[in-house]
Amino acid sequence: MGRAADLARLRELGEKAARLLERAAAEPPEPEVVDVVEVERGRSLLYAGDEDGARVLMRVARRADAEA
């Protein structure tokens, strides 16, 4: 498989993961896993090429900083 096909597959997997994690976050998850779900959703969005991933990760970082 070529590099372009690998990247396309990774992007597609990232998009699917982001959708699943978004649904998991909306259910809502147990309080102790909210940040984990949001971080993984942010990472998945970034892997999918979606700039919202950076915003999600920054929001989690700000929330963690405020709680510290």
C-alpha cells in the first residue's frame, strides 16, 4: 500500500474515532474519564486533519490548569 493510501486510511480512522468519542462524551462519561475521552477525541480530530482537535485539546488543558 502506498503512503497516500496509508494517510487516507489514517484520516478515515481518525474521523470515525472522533465521531465515536464525541458520542461517548455526549452520553456523558463518568467524571473521572471525561478528560481522557476529550483528549482522545482531540487527538482523533487532529489525525483526521480537523483543526477543531487543537481547540478541544486546549480546552482540556485549560480546564486541567484551572483545577490544579
